Amino acid sequence: MKYILKAIFIAFVITSCLSQAAAEDTSTENIAADPRISLGLNAAEKAEFLSEMRQMLTSIQGILAGLGEKNPNLIAESARTSGNRMARATPDSVRQKLPQSFKDIGGPTHMMFEELAIRAETDDMDMLASFTSELMQQCLSCHAIFKTD
């Protein structure tokens, strides 16, 4: 149970941070101070990429709901949405621009979603919550390093 609360707390903090970031001033001065690596995507690529990021956040929400409801099927279904299928569906124009350092985080993250879907069939809820926390750490690492401008 404590892992479920931990996972819910982590998701709340991330959502709060994302909401705060969206609400902050986006003047040139603040953008120039952002030390993260730009992915250099054009407007259409950025829209596609951010759509995928929103889907991953939706997957996390579904996973947390599944943990709260003790529903392994919801966890598995939510996790699969952001697994390998999503990675393979990324347009080549986007994939070609992503630096290897991004792929080194992104590839394993998609694999962790796949692993979570499989583990939902056998692991108890505390183990699934703990693994979800590890998965969220991947998300945090990537968002700390990269930006879409």
C-alpha cells in the first residue's frame, strides 16, 4: 500500500511540475536560461512528439488508476499503449533527429512499459507500484535533459 501512495504522490508532483512549467513565463530570457538539449524538431514534428508525450502521461495515469483499483488488467492495458508499439510508430522524420542520448533513455523507457504490462499478470500491487516508480524516474531523467523548444 505504501508503494501505491508513493506512486500516486510521484505522479502528483510530476503533474504539478508540468502544470507549473506550462504556466510560467516563456519570454526569450527564460528560454535562453534553459540548459536542456533541444531536439530541434520542426512544428509538425514537435506536435507529433508532444502527442506521444501526452499519451505516455495518459498511460501513467491509467497505471496509477489500476494500482489504486488493484486492477492488473488496467495496468497492463495502460502500459502497453506506451510500449514498443508507440516507439515503432514514431515517424522517421522525428526518429532521425533524436540524438543517441535521447534514444538511450527513450528505448529502455518504452521497454519498461512493456515489462510492466507483463509483470501486471503476476506481480503484487506493491511490486507494480515500485516498478512504476522506477519507470517514472526514466521520465524525469529525460525531461530534465531534453526540450522541444
